[in-house]
Amino acid sequence: MLKLVPVTPKHLGDYAAVVGPDVVEDLRRKAKPFRGARVLHVNSTAFGGGVAELLYTLVPLYRDLGIDCEWRVIDGDEEFFTVTKAMHNGLQGAEVVWTERMEQVYREVAEDNARLYEGKYDFVIIHDPQPAGILDVLKDKVGSPAGRWIWRCHIDLTTPHRPVWDFLAPLLSDYDVAVFTMQEFVPAGLSGPRIALIPPSIDPLSLKNIPLDEEIVQTVERRYGLDPARPLLVQVSRFDPWKDPLGVIDAYRIVKDEIPDVQLFMVASMASDDPEGWHYYRKADEHRRGDDDIRLLSNFQDVGALVVNAIQRSADVVFQKSLREGFGLTVTEGMWKRKPVVAGNVGGIRLQIEDGATGFLVDSVEQCARRAIEVIHDPAGAEEMGHAARRTVRDRFLSTRSIADYLDLFASLSV
């Protein structure tokens, strides 16, 4: 069988204090027709990246609603994840090398994982390109597998590299639904599944987002050499070319010319399905040129959710200088913590930030730096922006809204 990911129980009633009891009651009403239904989520990794974070919340909340929900991950070797990383980059518009051998590797791993697929489910949700080929194999081997099959795409497919998209698109044709973050991400030439739009969300009660005592924040600051008396820029992201880590360092240097005591912390979770991560970590390390005011941190330095939470709360400015972005959960996290977020004017970030009101959208290193300088020089304006940002997240981007959206989708598929 595909590997089962264990999750810690969560209770929907605990969220009433954040979203209100009426929201919780409405979710219980929506879920009532699906009590006992079997739901399976499948992705490529149990840690690192936004999909895993989403599932650690959504799966136990489904269970609390009486839905029999599981989360399983596929198997794959280093060659496969190198292929799917190229696929990921190509789908986001990079002109990657794409060969028959890469297609063969992808198909072989899809066949291996299809053999591990067992059980009957009412709804199967396949996340992103890595496991997308499983359904195509199952249709060839056993005919139509049980349940409704949903492909959930978390990346920006606005202008995919044609050879990669031409390979993937036929594998999606038998899905019942393809879910995207926003309409602009739906690529031309996708035929078969119907389209649904569901933006991602954050868990306000996760360790990464709960309120922290000042003592905890100060302990983290001391442990990681963060000076609370000096301005702090923070970017929490994989070391990935689309997150532009070198551009973040360049923006910091412009800020430093005007505000010499500024610090930059770049924090990442190195994921098992991202073989490029260490390459770009090393490039960022080289690019900082020994500057001790730039700290590169990861989960390999014992940086977990609580530490990320504390560092984000210490920030004067949260960066997310993406060049392409499916959504950008770290934008949502910063906004939830009432922080001014300066982020790339791309993809799902535009769904979250109203430029100048709930954060800043930028198109260049220079704009990024200039907005950061404005924020640091205007603490009153930064506070006002932070409060507006948190209201936006509370109303639109919390886990309870995602659950409601999926329950509505299940209902539409059950007619």
C-alpha cells in the first residue's frame, strides 16, 4: 500500500474562538451528508512545502467531521524527483530540458505506485504533478477505479513549457475535476475534467501560527542570534529559483545602504521531493559573501514550526519575493501575524495582497528594497497595514474556508 501519513487529531470546535461558532456550525451541517464517506489525499512528501502543511490540518479536521479521511504519499527515487522538479519548473514556465527518458522515469514510478494503490474511496484527491499519473495507469489496468477523482494543482500553469504540458495533459483527462488556485492558472488544452477554484489556507491554531508568549519569542531570538533591537527582514521559503533567494539578498543590500543595522533571516524547510534545494542553498550562501547579518536557516538546524512562528513575529518586514507563485502560504502567515508583507506581484500572491493596503506587490529588487525601507521608517503605517492584512486572512484564507470549499465540491460531485 501507499505509505500512510499519521496526523495529530484536531477538533473543529477549537476554531470557533477564531472564526466564530456560526462558521463551525455551518461546516458541521455541510459535512453531515458525508459522515462515513472515505476520502484519500495523495501527494509526494509528508514534510516540507505548503501541500504537506495543508494536509496536516485538513485531514484531521475531516475526521472530526465524521469523514473517514486518509493521507498517503507516493514512493520515488532521486531520479524521479529530479524529473518531477524539472516538470514543476517547466509547468511554471521555465524552458527545461525534457526528454523521452524523463517521461519513461515518470511513467515507471506511476506504474509502481499504482500497484501500491489499494482500497475503495468515495473521493480521491491527487496533489500536484508527481502522483498525477496514477489514475492513467489504474484506468489501463483495472478500468475505472472507485470514487470521484480530483486533481489538485497548487502551482502556476499560466504559461507552461509546451513539451512538459503536452506530456502531462493527457494524464489528467480522466479526472472528474481539476482544482486550481485561481482562474488564470487554468491552462489552455486541458480537456476532460471540470474546473473548480479553491485557494489554499493556513491553520490559525498550528504551531506556526498560534500566538506566542514574548518569552518564547525572546528565547528563539537568543538561540539563533537575532538582535531584537535591530530591524529584521525575513523570507520563509524553499531555496528555489522561483523564490528568488539571490534577489532577496540583493534587496537586503540596498536596504542596508540606507539602514546599516538591518538583518536578513532566510528560513527554509528542505523537502525530500526537492533535490534542487541544496543547490540553491549553496548559491545563496555564496551570494551572501560571508555577511554575518544574513542568516540561512533550515529544518536541519532544528528550525521547526514554532521557531518559524517566532522569527516571523520578530520581523519588521516579511518578504516573499517570488518570480512565480502558486499561492504563497508564507504570505498568508505573515499577514496573519499582522506583519507588512512585501511580495512578488505574481500568481496567488495577488489574491491575498491589496497593494498599499494589506501589503506591497513588487516587480523588481529595487521596488522590494524601497518598500521595505518605507515600512521600517513608518512603524505606525506598518501597524495599520498589519491589522488590515490579518482581517483579510481571517475572512478569506483560514482552514475552515478550505474545508467548506471541499465539502461544496463533494456535494456537487454527488448529485
